Amino acid sequence: MDRQTMRNRLRLVLFLALALCARSGSDAAAQDIRVDSRAGLLSALADAGPGTTVLIAPGVYDGGLHVAGLHGEEGSPITVRAADPDDPPVFRGGTNGMQLSRVSHVVLEHLVFEGATGNGLNIDDGGVIDEPSHGVVLRGLVVREVGPRGNRDGIKLSGVVAFRIEDCTLTDWGDGGSGVDMVGCHNGIVIGCSFQRTDEGALGSGVQMKGGTSGVRVLGCRFENAGSRMVNAGGSTGRAFFRPALEASGNAEARGLEVAGCVFVGPGTPVAFVGVDSAAVHHNTMVGPTPWVLRILQESDGEDFVPCRDGVFTDNLVVFGGDGYRRAVNIGGGTAPETFTFARNWWYHAGSPGDSRPQLPATEADGVYGRDPRVLADGTPAEGSPATDVGAHAWDGE
């Protein structure tokens, strides 16, 4: 064997050895840890790194967990999920069922949180406003029976960016709270989720986006009796809690929001624009809203706040006029309703079709008034519905 052949073979052996080491290192990082106790879960999370998956056995676990500094990596998150998605673990009680602070690239899947006295699930930046938690995915969670009184939220996000809340079910959060409440959150999606209260007449909201929140989309969700404002696009926040600070947030409670493909079944107002600077509400179905279809409000005080403005309400299917209905739009002081855009909405007063044309603060383009869209009480279009181009069923997806 000549020297060149030997060198080539040595290079090949070295290459294969390095490749094997790299693969072994990757396999070591991507490990599964199975736990069946609260202590075991906390220990696993303390040791978790990028690629770790913590699998939680069925059963009931005490709530009130608080974990800080959990960091995966992009493409290699830390995942916490049910070992058996058909028999998920239940975290019961605690002030918060679970609280995650200052985390990144973390996935929670198929977990149940119930009976917390504060928030069902709390994710935050640990009070370090310029270092938000990020890369958080919440998928297939069930959050229920939170509170039940006061400003208690199903899921509370404070200072979280680049997040996704998908296929989650939220039921009976605090009667003054929100199913999902966001303060200073950015570039996130709430998609395919269900929001429902079993007690009629509760205040609060299904989804609330405030405190400088921007670039958040609420897509393909279902809201049933989900508070007096089922989606609160904006809100009222103490200045110290804005993320980033008020001036850096464009002097608005929220900006650049989108609500699309959602079904709203009353009672309650489907969407409230509250101190928001630009929000698009399109291709939604709204059945039986009370007392209003939408609200335009300004609840944050101070001359440095911009007025609620530049809302878009288009391609929605609205069936209204039941008990408790007052009118289509409620407009509060200090707002700029003339900057709103209305187009191609289908309005039908079920009790009096001749009264279907609403009084809007701006002229609507190509609206349809008084024609029966043939929509069932649950928001599903009946066979032969003429309203094929508007409403949630006409939404073209994410």
C-alpha cells in the first residue's frame, strides 16, 4: 500500500469517526425523559436542554409550578407533553396552574390545567421588559374552571414574542378576565382555539391584546358566550406595564392586529376596537351578537395616546336582532370612527329583514342588507346558502 492510499484511508476513517461522534452527540441532546410525579417533572425541567422532550404520565398533579430560565433552541425546542394525548395529565389548583418565566423555544402539548385561583397558565418575561420570552408554542391544551371570580385568565402572556397558541380549549376563566390575555406581546398567532363560558352575562373577553401588543393574529377560532367583548383588540393598561414603553409602542394599546376566519355565537359583542391603531377584522361569522356587533372605544387616558383608528371590518357575515340587541356599532368618545373601513359585509336582521342596514360611522362599499344568508344557529351555513363569499367559511386560511 503506497503512502497516498494510506493517507486517503486514514482520512476516510477520521471522517467516519467524526460523523459518528456528531450523530451520537445529537442523539444525546435529543432525549426523552418520562416522569410520573410532580417532583420528577421539576427535576426533568431543571436538567432539560435543547431537544429534550419531557413526557408526563396520566394522572392528577398539584398545580402551582413555577419554572424560570427554560431555554431550547430554534429547531430544537424543549417539549413538555402528555405521554398519552388521549389521557393527558391534569394540573389542578395553585395560584397559577403553571408559570414559565424568561423562557425560549419551549413547546407545551396536550396538558390540562384546571381550578387555578389566579391564571391557568402564565408565561412572562420575568419583569425584564427588554428581554421577552420567545419561541413559545402551546398546542392542544385544555384550560378550565379558573378563578372563578375577578380578573383571572385562562392563559396569560406578558412580554412574549414569536408565539403560537394552537387547537387549545378554554372554558370558564374568571368572570372579569380573558381566555387568553396578552400584555406587550408581539408577532404571535392564536389559531383553531375554542373559547366558551357556561355562565351567561359574564364580563371579560375571550382574547384580549393590549399593553403595546402588535402583529398578533386570531385565526379560525370559535367563541361562544365568551364574555362581553369576545375579542378585545386593545384595552386599558397601566403605563408601567407597556412592552415596549408607550412611545415605542406607537402610543397605542395595540397595533397591526388581525381577526379572521372566526365564528362568534352570542351573547356578547364579537369585537371591540379599544385604543387600537389599525386592526383588520375580516371573513368572520357572527350570530346573535348583543348588545352590539362591534365597538369603537378609547379607554386609555392621556393626550399621548392616539385615538382608536384605522380599523377594517370587511367580508363578515352578521346575523343579528335577537333579544338584547341594541344596534350594530357602539362608538365612544375620543375615537376616530371616520377612519374605519367597511366593505362587503353581509348584514341580516333575523327578526326584521327590512331593518338590516346598519348605521355605520363610514360609508360601506358593496354591503349586502336584508337577504337571508341561511346560516344555522351555530354559525354553519345551511345547504344552498347564498353567502358563499363572506364569513368564516370563506376564509382562505393562515
